[in-house]
Amino acid sequence: MPELPEVEVVRAVLAKELAGKKIKTVAITNGRTVGRHKTAKDFRAKVEGRAIKSVARLGRNLLISLDDTTTLVIDPGPTGQLLRAQGAKDAKPKHTQVVFTFTQGPELRLIDPNPTSEMYASERPADGEVVKLNKFVDRLALSEEGKGIRRAIPELAPLGMDPVIDQFGWDRLGIVMQVAKEPVHAVLKDERFLAGLGDVYASESLFTAGIQGHRSSETLSSIETRRLHRALIEVLSEALKTGGATVAPENWVDPDGKGGNYQSQLQVFGREGDPCTQCRTPITRVETKEYLSFYCERCQA
């Protein structure tokens, strides 16, 4: 957490709140958060005083376009959250890593207890400079939007296909599965293949498709791949409609402190030992170095 739906919820809130505003100051508590820059001062110099044009998303990355050739990229990682505060007098939560102030409106704070989140200012490549895209995106993505984002932000060029933005079909997902030859659950959350998914939506999509996540990806039949593709779209669409999922231990909330509602629809994730909603078989939990999976041994035989 957060995964694609939660980051999209944040994007929608910030797009309304920040467009047209100018970044006044950036206070950085932990320099590792902006570790791609030589110093925190170098990062601040690139974003302070800049007006915000728009807020976009790719995978789990928030992309804040500034009024020059710079994009402020924020990756909340597995535990980071962006929260708005009305002003400096509001008590800062523990583990506040970065605080943005604007020429008008509330502060924006990045809170991360680990911290594993990061942000950096990416500059658009010079005209004529070629950015090498992820091979799956380059060959399989149906939408040009995601390709354009990656070309403008080279740091994101290695990202795999975004299930929403890149609009790939079931046949193209099948190519990814055939090439990956890894457990299906691991492929779904591996950002070399797909961008934006984690254990929550991988587990839920696999349950909806009736596929066990530990199966090697190249063993999926075309029918199973169709089911998985349809399940991915259905699960993510419903999560977006319901404002994402707020699950323990991170208990994600949007910038206004509101949690999502999709957790009430979770079929398997976090339900170890509970009866399956379809067949009453106890839900099984499996944890490996690559993923944490919840599934029904009967429905996902």
C-alpha cells in the first residue's frame, strides 16, 4: 500500500487542489527522501518558486508538472502518505519527511514511518535525445499516453505496463506471462512487467480469475489469460470507484484523511482462515520473498 487505485485517488485530489498554485518552500527532514539529488538544497532550487501546471500518474508515481521543463515525481513507496494541513500551526504527524508550502492554500506533507518514499525533480530530455522505453511498453502498449510520460521523464522509462494508462489487451498480457516465466502473483507486482500493482490487487484479481498465484506464468492458457485480464480491469475499476482500500497495518488515507471503501469488498486479502465467500473453504495465506498471497484452494484450484 498504496497501490495504483490509491495513488490515483491522491492524484485526483491534488489535481483539483494544486493546479495553478506556486510552490513557496520545501522543508525536508530526511535527505534520503530526495537522495537522487546531490543535496536537499539542490532539490529545493529546482522546485521552489515554480507554479504547478497539472498532476498526473504512472504506476504508483505522482507526476507534478511545473511551469518549466521539470516534473516533480513523488513515489510514496509502500508506507508513504500525502496529507494536507491548513497551516504551519497544525501539529505535524510523527515521521513527517517533507513539507510543501504554497503561496496560497494548505500545506502538503509527506509522512512515512520507514521511510521508503522518495521524490525528485526530473528534467525533460533535450530535443532529439532518445529515451529507451521498457520493451513491453514499447511493443505492447496500445496507448501513446504512457509512452509520452516515460519519454518526458526518463527515470520512469524502465516501468512496465500500467493496467489503466497503457490499455493493453489480454493477448498482450499473455505475451508478458509467457516471457516472464515466474509465479503469476510475482509477475503482477513486478514493475518490470506491470506498474502499480501490489499484493492486495494481485490477490484479488487472481481470486476473481480463479487462478493460483504460485503457478508459473507461462503455464496459463489463453482462456485463463483472458480471465485474468478481465479480472484485473474489473477489480481495479471497482477499487477506483470506491476510493481505494484502507487495510492494516498502513491504513492508507487520502490527502484529506479519508479512507477508501474497497476493503469491504475484499474477497481474500487479509482474510486468512476466514471462509471463502464463494465456497466456504478457509482462505490460505502464503508469504515468499517476492509476494504475500491470499487465495482459496478450492476456487483457485
